[in-house]
Amino acid sequence: MNRAVAAGVVVTAAVLVGAPCAQAETAYLRRTVPSDTETMIGIGARFDKACRSVGLFEVLLEEPPQHGSVCVLAGAVRPTRLFAGSGTKCLGQPMPGVQIMYRSDPGYAGRDTLRYTLKSPRISKPHQFTIEVRATSKSEGGRRLDIEQPRQSPGPMPACVALTS
């Protein structure tokens, strides 16, 4: 599977363990992505004061996209922003985390939305994305092709699966 990552489309959620228990407000975010291309739209990492990983976020899909699909990819991330805690010295350092990947339906161009929550034992951070899917040379000028993809259901976000040729 193509793991295309466009510059400037990353939203990072990081938490410093030991911070007070919090129910954060929803983060409202917008992204523009190419049609039918897997694109990272967000990341999350959990770490302690020494910048050591303390586990991965659970990612719950609250409202699936109507014109695409999302999945979670675990791996190395570089947090760039905190939504809890005070571990700014850890920002930019590589550490284990999760990436939220989005891919539009083949040939789709237009607006899509989705909602998910990053959860840990001490914090829950809801995110709502408005995604502008732009036509690419692979798509047909904004028309949907006659390929219908099954819709995802709310619940734990599925892990990304690599396609083999």
C-alpha cells in the first residue's frame, strides 16, 4: 500500500503521563488530500517526563468517512504538539505512536468528514476532520467511479493492512 505523506498535513496529539486526568474538547481540523491515495492525517504518542513511550493510544472511530476509509498504523512518530501535560522537550523526538491514515474511494473528489477519539487510561481527545479530496490524474475530474466500497462502522479503528502484489 502506498504510504504517501504530504508535508503539512500532520496533526500530532501527545500526552505526558502524570498530567491530570482530562476530557479534552474536540479538535476541529481540516485537510486537503489527493484522491485514492493513502495519506496520514494525524498521529498520537504517549510518553513520560523522560520522553519514554508509555504505550499506544487506542483509536476509536466515532463517525466513519462516507467517501473513503481510515485505519491505524503503529510505528515511529515525531510528536509536534501537546494536548495535555508539559513535555515540550520531547516534541520532535522519534518515539512509538500511531498514525491515522485516510484513503478516499477510487475516483472520488469532494468533501468527506470523520470523527475519531484518541484514548488512553488517563485522557480522551476527540478529533473531527473535514477532508477536501482533490481529483488526481488517477481520478476522473471529481466524478465517482462505479466502484462501491463497503462503509466502515463505528468502534475500534482497524489496523492498516499492507497490500501485496
